[in-house]
Amino acid sequence: MSKRELNNRIEYMVLCIGDFALQHAMTPSEAFAFLERYRGLSFLDECYDVEHTQSVQRVVDDMSEVCMRNGGVFA
């Protein structure tokens, strides 16, 4: 993976974490910890090639679903 591709992936993940935080009334730090704990970040990394072609809202919904399947509960 080139440096540019890596930077693009990181920027996209930061964007998705930020939108996830907004949707679930979390701080970005809380969202990161939640996504890490319930495998939302692993999902996004593993499925990046497909997910980055979707809307950010769709990706946030997908990450939310993955987290719920792995025990995550939203207040």
C-alpha cells in the first residue's frame, strides 16, 4: 500500500468515526473506544474496499450493526 493510499484510508476512517460519534451522541474518543471494543474498526479496515464506495451514513449504519452483533449497546 502506498503512502497516499494509507493516508486516504486513515482520513476516511477518521471521518467515519466522527460521524459515528455524532450519530450516537459520543465524543470522538468514546466512539473510537466503542468501535475498537466491538470490532467496528476491524470491520471498516477489513471491508474498506467496498465500504468506501458507500455513503458515510451507510458505513456508520454498517459499523453500528457490527458493534451490536458483537455485544455493543447504544444508550
